[in-house]
Amino acid sequence: MDPSSMVELPAYEYAPRWMQLDERCHHPDYNNDLTQFLTRTVTLIREKVSDALGFNIRGGKEHFCGIYLSKVMPNTEAERLGLREGDQIVSVNGTDFEDIEHAKAVKILKSNTEIMMQLRNFPYGYKKTYENVQNSNIASS
């Protein structure tokens, strides 16, 4: 088999614990609403560029992955707009964020008071950022 044709699969996840059918619709492990993974547009408005964004990011081109929200601060506009850990930033104000360096992403986010973001929740990609950052730290040691 040609090694270049191999596909990396996500780690196996065990099924959630068994529960009665009538209880499943209220349990997050049994959520089958696929709309949660669709791209959505969120506009974050700050009064000044020095105001906090209300979230942290991780990833970037140098880590061989996209830009992901790594933390959303409680009681912020970002939280009220529905931003959540694991969201991938697809674009900001028309700038593609899928192949951007971390520092450039931070600069774009911090230099605007009106930030129109295209986001998608992609937990497998977000979990992959941990592996990529960890591997790049090992390589640089």
C-alpha cells in the first residue's frame, strides 16, 4: 500500500452510556443535531481596539492547523454571542483564517472594533491542535 494514500482517522470514541430512549433527547452525549457543525456568522463589536476580545485562540499555519477558540471568558460579549471552545475561525472581515499564521490572526483580531467572523464547530480539528503544538514543542526541544 502506498503510504501517501493512507488516511488518518480520529481516535475511537466509546459510545455514551446506555440510557432509556425517552431520556436521550435531553442528554448532550446523544445530541444528533448536525446544524451545530454548520458555518455561522457572528459579529463582535468593541468600543475600542484596546478592549478585550473575550476569547483566546490557538493554532495557526506554523502548527499545521487552523485557528481555534481555546477559551471563551464568562460574562463577555463573546460568550453572549455563542462563541465556544473548539470553534474554528474560518474568516474574519473577509480574510481567510484557514491557512494563516497565529501572530497575523491575533493582529487582525486585535486591530478591529467590528469583527465579523465565520465560525464552525469542529471538535476533531481543535483536539488535533493539541497534538500539533505538542509535537512542535518536542521537535524544538
